Amino acid sequence: MSAVDVTLGGMDRHCVLDAEYLEMIALVEAFPENQSGSDKSWVSHMHAAFDEYCKHTVRPVDPFASIARTLGDHHRQALQELLDRQQRESS
């Protein structure tokens, strides 16, 4: 596990990130479009789509499901496999 200190809403918070969360971060960071020198224009489109989605939300959003909807098929499959494994391990 890793610990991170962040500021949210003007308040300092101490967060502990478990191995599964860090694995998901590493997976997303390894995508070709996240490499140095690649076209990052998709990020602004993803943010706009997420903001639009959140405008109509009345309950908390599963951030990983939202991210998975914006990714290509091969990325979606990798995230789904990780989420499935996480669900199996938690039950």
C-alpha cells in the first residue's frame, strides 16, 4: 500500500492506496496514448464527456465504469478483467 497526502475542498486528507488501485493506475498509464509524445487531445474530450454525464447523475458515479466507456475495446477489456478479478476476490 502507498500513502498520499492530498488537499480536497481546501482540507488536507491522508489517503491510502491499495495494490489493486495502484495496479489500475499502472495499467492506464501504460496505454500507448498515455506515453510521452503521443496525441493527448482525447483527454479533453473525455473530460467533457464525463462532465456532461455527471450533470445528469443523481447518485455517486463509479469512476472506473465511466473511464471504461470512453476507452477503446482493448483498453475496456483490460479494465473489465481487472474489475472482474477485484469483484471475485472481494466476494
